[in-house]
Amino acid sequence: MDTDLVTRAQRGDEEAFASLAVAVGDRLHAVAHRILRDIDLAEDATQQALLAIWQDLPQLRDPARFDAWSYRLLVRACYAEGRRSRHWTPNMRLLPSDEPMQADGSSAAVDRDQLERGFRRLSIDHRAVVVLHHYLDWPLDRIADTLGVPAGTVRSRLHHAMRGLRAALDADARPPAREVAQ
Amino acid sequence: MSADRDTTRIVRSWLLDGPTELPDRVLDALLDQLPATPQRRFTWWPARRLTTMNNAVKFGLAAAVVAVAALLGFNYLAASNVGGPGPGDPTPTPTLTPTPTPVPELGSRSNLEGRYLVPTDLPVDVTVELPAGSGWTGSDNWVTIGPKGNDAPDGMAIRFYTAGEQFNLFNNPLSASDGLLDPPVGPTVDDLVQAILSHPAWTATGPTGITIDGRAGQFVQLTIPLDADLRPSGNDQFLLFDNGSVGGQVWGWQPGQTHAIHIVDVDGERMIIEAFSYPGTSVEDLAAQQAVVDSVQFEPQP
């Protein structure tokens, strides 16, 4: 990130901030969408995060840490957006399916469908860790630093989240099932 | 280990799908806001939240009630047509067996009216009645939100969830990293009630014995302290419960927010019907909320 842009934006330079927003907007949005799994919520979260960045930029002491800091604000915005629509999802029932699973290449699509549902059952805390680690390829200590939580917490969240996703995939590996909640 | 690697590979591949560009209109809208949005200097980060409340929808029952009554009447008449042929009846003719109209799921839709199914992992179906025209909305098949939204100052909502074996309370509602109660909450309704009542982080009253659709339960009410500083949690969340298995959590998020918790014993499982509100929620809205809670029915699954 161009620290000069950050510094100018910190001083209230709207043009500099516009350049900054263009530079980071796409990747913030990509992460927000992967956490929230909803295009409208993701756009709202990204916009709120960018607005928060603008407002609080003067308080960022080290412009070189802009990237990590911006993701922290993005995840906070995702919490807020996620909370608008859900705070915890009850376990869903799985019943034997009437429809046989396709024997052709549709298993990948089924995986994705199962993953989508499994992922939506995770809290935003857990989703954020999965996305930062498996989408952005961040190491756990960087995630911990960004989110402001201990590395052990990040490890625990990732473990729980992946266990939940694996369970979602395993549910599909058993005799075909359909989810009746949707 | 190979299963772990496989899950990781699938998850990574799945995450690659999705948008990677922020639409220009979002950026434009953001930049339009800058001149009116002062930068904060040397102040603490304030909790900020979007409040996209539903527009208040006024109560108006007549038309839909008539429609529901007509439907119920039809079902009643059809259902009365049961029993074998009488002695003087000619050759039995096939009677039309009424097919029960499936109860729609709560889903995520607005302007709910009538009875809706709330999917749970219980061996019974849980349904709830939402008056026509009252403006309730569904959210993710497990929450129904009042006509003024679910946020302060005057919103309300009802959440439906089960408390399984791993259901537990946080040691510190402001910090998930402080862990869960150890030993964990026991498996009965009374165990959970006592855990809620004895938790020092909030004000709780009760218990009161209740019956919902013939099922016994307990009612307790907890209120987030008015002086609670939610900022340490990082996202102004007040952690109430954790379900353990997949990291699901139930939060509050506003000092003064009240959670009216009905814990019902459903064949040995704990079903929670949690109605939350704020100090600004009107008496009329609270009464409407209670009516929705009272409408809950538990029916064996077909």
C-alpha cells in the first residue's frame, strides 16, 4: 500500500482517500462477500468499512499497517451486517432424501451446496478466520494480530469451523440426505 | 489426515468462487458521503451499526383473517368427513382424504401472516402464529422480527433454538476468549435456568413455571446491564449462549436489552423461545410479542 496516500488521507485529503478506496475496495469486498455469503450484505459491509476507515484514519499511528487495520474494520462491519439477519442458526435436520444422488460430476456441486449451508451455520467469528486463512492465505498469527485476539483463539476457531465444514461434507457422503430447513 | 486435507482443498476451491470487484455505485455512494462525514481525531472507536429497521407496518387484520378463517373452515369441514360407511350406505365410494396444507417455513420473508414452521432438530415440529398485517418478518428460518425491526430503541424479535448437550454460557459475555462455564451447564431445563439466574454478568429474574402448548417449562428474564461497556468485545456483542458444536452463538448487543427466555421441555430436549426487546419497546408491542410466543405449538412430525 502506498503509505503516502494513507498519510494524505489521514490529513483529510478526499482525493487521496478516493484513490485508496479504489485500491482496496475490490479485495475488501471479495473478503466481505466470502464471509457474509450475500451480495447485498457484502456491499453494505464494504461501504461501512470504507467509511469507518475514512473516519478513523487519523488514529492509525503507523500507515504501514493500513492493510491489516483495514481488514479489522472490515470484519467488524461484517459482524454488524451479519447481525442484521442472523445471530445463531439452530441445528438443521437431515432427512433421507427421495432423490438419488447423481453419479456424474455433480458431486462437486453437491459439495459446494453442502459447504454453503455448513458455512452459513458458522458464526461470523469463525467464518472470518476461515476466509482470512484459506482465501487470503494468511498465517494464523497475522490473523490474530488483525482481529485483535490471541493466536490460540484463532487456532481454536479455525479448528471448530473446519470441523463444522467437514461435518457438512460428511453428511453428504453418507446416504443421500436433504435438508428440510430450506 | 487425508480427510482434513481433502476438506481444506474443497474449502479453498469453493472460496475462490464469488465476486472480486466492488461495484462502482458502491464506491460512488461512499465518496458522496465523505464531505458530510468528519474524520475522528483522538477519540475512541465508537461502536457503529447500520440500523436498517423495517418501516412500521400497522396492524390490520380483517381481510387476511377472513381468508384464514375460510381456509380453516374448509379444512374443518373436510376433516369432518371421516369414518366408515353407514349401514344403509351403498357401495363405498372413495372419499377425498383431505391433504393437510403444509405449514410454510418461517424463512426470510416479510409481512408474515398465519402459521409458520420453525425448523429445529427436535422430533416435533414447532409452529408459530403471526397475525396478518402486523408486519413481522422471518429471518433465516429461526428468528421472527417485529414490525419496527430488531434493534434499539424500540425493536423486538423472537428467536427459536434448541439447547443441546453442548449448550453453555460464556464466562464473560464481553470476551469469547475467556471461555465457557466450567463445569458446563447440565442437561436439564432446571440446570439451564439456574445457570442463567446465577450468572453475575447480567440481571436475571425468575424462574416462573410456564406451559406452552401443554409442555411444561420455565421462564427467566435477563437484562444486559445499562452500564455494560460492550466495546471490549470488539463488535459490541454481548455473548449469551454458545452451542458448542459449530461455534454458533446467541448474542445481545445493547445495554438494557431484555431477553425473555422461555425454556420448554420437549420430550427431554430443551427448546428455547427467546423474546428480546429494549427499554423503548412499547407496551403494545410487548403484548403482541407475548401473543406470538403463546401461539407456539408443538406437533409430532408426520
